[in-house]
Amino acid sequence: MAARTDHDERAGSQAGFTSFDDLPDGRRRMGWFAMTVSVFGELLITVGLVLGLFVVYSLWWTNVVADREAHKQGDKVRDHWAQAPTGPGALDTKDGIGFLHVPAMKNGEVLVQKGTATKVLNEGVAGYYTEPVKSSLPMTGKDGNFTLAAHRDGHGAKFHNIDKIVKGDPIVFETRDKWYVYKVFDILPETSKYNVKVLQTVPKESGKTKPGHYITLTTCTPVYTSRYRYVVWGELERVEKVDNARTPPKELRG
Amino acid sequence: MYGWIWRHLPGSVWVRALISLVLVLAVVYVLFQYIFPWAEPLLPFNDVTVDNQ
């Protein structure tokens, strides 16, 4: 039965569309109108499935890829730290300058790399701004604003839980030799995406007027969109030297 | 459309089902690997930085 069907169809397909006239299973040829409607309907179903897949891709698959990449690069940075001789000039920032720990976000450590280009952030890391306002880095020891961005959803979603941060929460930045412990002092839950003033060396919108050691986290809000930006500001509280066992500061214990 | 593809696949029902599955997986692979990464930056879902543009 199956063999005969195959044979009939192959013969039919050689003859082109006219084979629809006499389908072996007894169906009659569809009219052009019915056929158009049917193809159109199938296209709509296909579009729906593709959009559904896109959601799966955005919210799940990009996280898988980004986390894998971030782990790899994070391990590389830690290896560097373990091997490299101490001393000035030994700092290699190509793979990343350090790790951000925000206990309130409950997502472990976030590798920090240079730049906020899509390509950088898509690897599941936080990037420090190089434009429009250049971030200052805590390692320099100078006054300034350490400005960071990371994804809210997809691509590792490193700042997904940024809304769980409240004033007074610690933000710890780990480098090879130091723990920089910041304390959150202001939060801007919604601002325009053009509001580059939040990145200023002295972020006036946070109420600060004097230069100091600040940290700024930016991401998009509300979740799953990029309509606005969410901003969290912190100020340096103290710097701890990293000991041999890399014992984390008390904010990260318990 | 899908009926047309089904009718033009060779083999028994099981072979056709298997080929269909492979085709579906191939399409999903191409979407995830090439199409979606290309389309994503064009859509306004995941801009996280503040900037002047």
C-alpha cells in the first residue's frame, strides 16, 4: 500500500501540480481560493511559532550561551591573578578587570570588562562605560564614578534583580589585590535612556555635590523592555586588602 | 504548504516523520544560530546603556 502510494506520487510530482487532481487518498483538488487561504493560514502559524521561538531564544538560550562564555572568561581572569607576579604594570585588563558582587541580586559574581558595546555585554558580563562619559576605575584610587551597565534580561541577565537592591545594601568590587566595598545611597527606578548625566563624575541627581568614590549601575527597565533606565548609586565605604585565602569581606559572608 | 512538503518526502510514514523532525531541528538551529542573533539588535528589547543617540 505504502509502496504504491509512493510510486503514484513520484509519478505525479514529475507531472507538476496537476497531480493534485487525483490524489491517491481520494481527496479532491483544492480550489485556488481554498489553497491560498490554507497557505496563508500556515504562514501565520509559522510566524507565531517563530515569534514564540524568539522569546525562548531571548530569555533562555542567550543566558545559556552568555553564562558559558562569562564562566570561561572569569576563569581566565582568576588564572591570570593566580599566576601574574605582583607589582605595578602586572595588571592585565584584557579579559576583565574584576568581579562585581551584589548580595541583594543573589547572582554570585559578575565579571567586569571594558566597554558597553553589545558584543561585550552579550557575553554575560557587566561593562564599564567608555562613552559617552568615561568611567573612572576604582584601582586608580582617584575620585570619580565607576559606571557599569549589564543586561536586565537575556545574555546572562546579570542585573535582572537590580530592583531588589535597597538603600544601604553593599556592592563589592573585587580586583586581584583589593576588595572595594560600596554602599548604596540612592536609586533612580526610572529615567530616560538619554539621561547621560547619571554617569557624571559627581552624579548630581543622586544628591551628591562633592567629588568622591562613586559607583553607578545602569540597566534597562521595566523588565523585558528597554523603555527606561534603572540606576543605582553607591559610595565607597572602605577598601580591604585581599589576603592569601581571598577571604571575602564580611558583607559577602553569611 | 506543509502538506505539500509532507507529500514530497520519500519513504514510509515513519521515515517521513523522521525526516520532518530533522528538518524542523535544522530550521530551529538556523534560527537560533544565525537569524535571531542578527535580528535581536534591531529590536528595541535589550538596550541597557544610557547614551546620546
